[in-house]
Amino acid sequence: EKIEFTTEQQALMRVITDAYNKHQIPQDVTKKLLQDQYSTEENFLLLTEMATSQVQVLVEFTKNIPGFLSLDREDQIALLKGSAVEAMFLRSAQALNKKMPIGHTEVLEERIHKSGISEEFIKPMFNFYKSIGELHMVLEEQALLTTITILTPDRPYVKDQPAVERLQENVLDLLRKMCVLHHPQEPQYFARLLGRLTELRTLSHYHAEMLASWKVNNHKFTPLLCEIWDVQ
Ligand SMILES: CC(C)c1onc(-c2c(Cl)cccc2Cl)c1COc1ccc2c(ccn2Cc2cccc(C(=O)O)c2)c1
């Protein structure tokens, strides 16, 4: 069917894609992937640094989502805290599936495997990475899916859910059209993408247990991660 984008949708697409492209993990952080040692401790510290950098990238990206800064301030915080892990699973999936320079991916996978995460969480995590890779999302779809995750109205402590719903609906409609445009042979592609959001929620529950097991082994997180994940 012929896909038409309204002028508002074209503007929304450009703003979100530009924001998604603009904010990257600094090179010095990703460069360390290849240099530092391989002990469990070193791997954990490197991943902690990447997670911290990723949260900063995420906050900057979120501020560029049209309408986000007009939401109630406390709701903005609730949306960020509620979606940070899911957005980082999406971002790490995209990084592992393509974005990383050659050789970084294997190193990064290796470091995740050897960072003190128990096997029961590694399996679903890498299944998710594989399922994201199989979708071959274009960049716009990645940016929109991340935005939809952030604009999830039913996060804990969100007061004005309808306001968040209205923003999310605009992005959902735009993603639906982008999917028809980029995957014309797969009418179910949009539904498959949204199915990944369900998998993200499951991973987010696993992640809470990962944090608890790291804490038990007295692993330290940065102040920013402690704040966004309510640990320590
Ligand atoms: C605190 C730390 C040990 C941790 O706790 N849970 C997770 C955790 C884990 Cl272990 C998996 C998924 C999500 C989280 Cl929060 C992590 C490690 O977090 C990350 C965060 C981002 C990650 C990674 C791996 C890749 N990326 C994204 C990435 C890497 C390099 C370049 C770019 C880019 O955009 O240019 C993006 C790990």
C-alpha cells in the first residue's frame, strides 16, 4: 500500500534519528574494550563504565524526544528509571549486531560472558541479541523502538499516563509506517518488533536479579547507576 508521511511525522522521524545518531558511547570507552585485561574484575569494571556512559547517552537522547521535556518532571524521571535497562539491552543488541567496529563485537561478547553474570542470565541475554540481529532493523526503526520503550506509560510511579500514551502513539504510528516502507514483504514485521518489547520486560526482571547477585559479591557501581537502578 502507498505509504504517506505527514509533515509532522517527517519532522518527528528526523529529530529522533538525528538524536539517536548524535549520542554515541565515547571512543575512548569502546577502545578500552580491546586494550584492558580480561579478568572478571576488569571486565566488570569496563562494563560498568560502558553502562554509565550509556545512561548518559540515553538521558541526552531522551531529552530530544519531542514532547518529553513538556511532561511532568517527576514523570520524566520515572520514565527514564523505568526504561533504562530495556533501552540499554536494545542499544547493546544493536552494538553487538552491527554498530561495533570489527573485532569489538567478539571482545565485548567475551567480556560480558566473563563479568560475573551467572549462566542463567547469559542465555536469555544472548538469545535476545540473536533475535534482534535476525530482524535486520534499519537505523530509523532502532531509534523509534528505543523511543517507544522510553515512552512506556505504565512504568512505576508515572502519574500522567495519558500524556505519555499520546506521545507514544505518535511514535508507534510512525514506526508502523516505517516497517511497511522498509519491509514490504513482511506484513507482520511491525508486530514482530513490538514482540521484542515484551522480551525486553523479561530481561529487565532478569537484570534486577543480576544486580542483586553482583551486590552480594560486593561489586561496586557508579553513583549514576546506583541512582537510576535504585541500588546501594
Ligand atoms: C554495570 C554493568 C556491569 C552492567 O550491568 N548490566 C549491564 C547490562 C548488560 Cl551486561 C547487558 C545489557 C544491558 C545492561 Cl544494562 C551492564 C553493562 O552494560 C552495558 C551497557 C551498554 C553496552 C553494553 C554492551 C554494549 N553496550 C552498548 C554499546 C557499546 C559500545 C558502543 C555503543 C555505541 O552505541 O556506540 C554501544 C553493556
